[in-house]
Amino acid sequence: MLQRTSTEALLHHLESGRQHRLELDQPVEVDGLVLTLQAPTDDGAWPLEELAEALMSVEAPEEALERTLSFVLAQTGASGGAVVLEEHGAPAVVVTMPAEGEGRVDVASLLSDTVVREVLGGRDGVLVGDARHDARYAGVPSVQKRGLRSFLCVPLKVGHRTIGALYLGDRDARATFDERTVRDLRVLCGMAVPFLIQLRRAAGRATPPEGPIGECPAMLELRELIDRVGATDITVLLSGETGTGKEVTARALHRVSHRAAGPFVAVNCSAVPESLMEAELFGCKKGAFTGANADRVGLIEAAHGGTLFLDEIGDMPLPMQIALLRVVQERELTRVGETTPRHVDFRLVAASHRDLEADAAAGRFRSDLLFRLAEVTLRLPRLAARGEDVPLLARLFLHQAVRELGLPSRTLSAQAEAALSSHDWPGNVRELRATMRRAA
């Protein structure tokens, strides 16, 4: 019979009644057998039972995922982590957390879109100990720009279907990322999946996430500007070719603003007939003109408390530009047929594929209105200039098309990706999306 502590043990020989004291690493001969006491082995396994017990007292799925992420950060030493939900083929971050003692670490800056999308797209996990020496990821723009050293991403699955991912990132290569970590994370992900399912059901997510997607330097910079500018009420002008994602960017600006709970009203100025534009934008009083059968709220007034997006504002007639300038300056409008002005509170985002500075110089666009619109100008690059973003977006759109059309899973061959990358894409992202639906 053996009684032991961590440093010594007392062996009771039942047959002879004698006792033998064993000390660490000191061999002792007992009845012809040489016995050596060794230190207790610690296989490094995570105390998952502690996490399981903690989760039993949690009701809110967000809190459960936060506790899970906090537990993982403590075990691995990562700088920060995130739980990502797959929504219509694109990632939506639902929980982020810095490691304890890291202060206000911007966890989003540790995320690599490329890595997350690979895992959501079906890859069984990504483990990189030092990205500087990894040929596959060393050249990824988000990895380079954000100075990522090590990262680990594993899928959250229901059966064979990936519904999300758990991502860990580190800039100092101090985190413990190895195959054992991956194995433990897979067990832990099984515990986290039910909470992710609850989030998915509770949110009733039916629309794709908003925001520009891409890994090229121009898109990384655009997303950073959206986060910085979006929190203000500054007027933004979006400049870019047709199909580059101007409305997606406008919606992203709205989503990160303090007006996110308010309405987002989009108006395509080129699609509204000139004769109807004043009534459409400003509203009208019953009987103001033929066909005005009731009081009507205009689109500008409908954006009260939210964001007004005027797309293709370069096509707005000059008389309407004058009227719009007053609204932008005074935040007041008068409905057609009325004389009393109404106060309106909205954030204005405008967009155009035209060179408005050249149009202003030629007298086709009012320069005073342009000055008010372009307090900040965000320029969206054409797709053909975005390099590796083309196959990245192609895979995303293919995945979306397969799900929306109820088709078997599809993948892009290397030849297909090369062909897509070499195309000029005059219709930009819109053309690529249509192409991938047709290909599916």
C-alpha cells in the first residue's frame, strides 16, 4: 500500500509489515525490486470540468461564449480572441475579448479575414506558430499590416456543417499554440456550439452582414476609416466606379454610428424622374399637385434620426442641388404645398461614380454643395486593382450562391481562380457576384 505527497511516499509492505520511505528520484530496493518515486506527471490537459461547471450557471449565450473565450485565453496565453458566426457565407464577430492584463487591446486588429474565411469555408483549422516564416500567410496583407506572429482558428460545427469559428491571435509569439491546443479546443468547441446556435436563433439573422470585404491594403484602410469616421456625424462622399460597393460602405458607416438604431434611407438620384424628385425628397401636402391625394412624408424626412444615403448624386438636377444645399446647411425642409419648415436630423452620406470636382469646374455640379458633401471623401478601388481579393470574393459569392440556390457544394479550381483574377471586371464586385451565381 502506498501513501504519498508530491515529494515523498511511504510504502507499507503488507506481507512483512515493514515500511519503506521513498523520496523523489531516489531508487529503493524492496524484495528484489528497484522502486523510484517520480514527480506527478502533468499532461497539460485543460481543466474543462471547471469551465463546464461555470457554464451550468449561465443563461445568456453571449455570457457563456465570453466565459469560454476567457477560459481559452487563460490557457493559451493569446493576446486576444473572438468567436465568429457564419452568416450567409461571411463572418460576423459575435464576441471578442483581450487577454487579462492586456488592457484595451483592439482584438479586431488581431483578426485575419483570410484565416477566418478559410475555416468557415470548410478548412479543418489553421495553426500558425510564426507567420513571418510561414510561406502561406507571410504575404497576406492583414497579417503583414497588423503584425501578427501566431494565430489559431478552429471551426465550430454542427455535424458536418460549419456554423462558426473560434479564433486566437498573438503578436508576441508567446502563446501556446500546438497540436495539443488544437485537440483541447475541439473538445471545448463542442461545448460552445449550443450557445452559438442560441445566438443564431435569437437574432433571427436573415440578411448578410454589412460592410466591405477584402484583404488588399486599400480595403483594409477603407475599413479603418469607416470605423473612425462612422462614429461621427461628419458628411461623407463615397467615390468609385459603379459596382464597387458604395451602398455597402454607406450601410457600414450607418451601422457603426450612434444612429444605428435609426432608419437607413437610400435614394438613387438617377432613378427618380426630375419632375417627381422634389416631392419624393421633400414630401408634399394633400392637394399640392395633381395626384397628391394625401399628405406624404419625403425621403429626407423619413431619414430623421438615422442616415440618408443619396446614391449617384452627380445626376441630381441643378435646381434640386440648390434646394438640397439649404437642407444640408439648415437641417430644415418644407414639404411641397406647405410654407412652414420642418426640422430634420439626419447623417448624410452621398455617392457618385462621376468626377464631381470636374463637374463642378464645368458648371454641371454646384461647388458649394460639393464642399458640404465632401467633408470626408472615401474612395473605393475598382475590383481589378484589388489583387487577391478577386478569388477571395469569388469563393464567398460561390458559397452564398450554393446556399441560396440549394445546390451541392462547389469549389473553385486553380484554373478558375486564375481566369477570374486575370479578368478586368468592368462591372466590379456586382459583376463578380452575378458571375459566380451563374457559375454555380
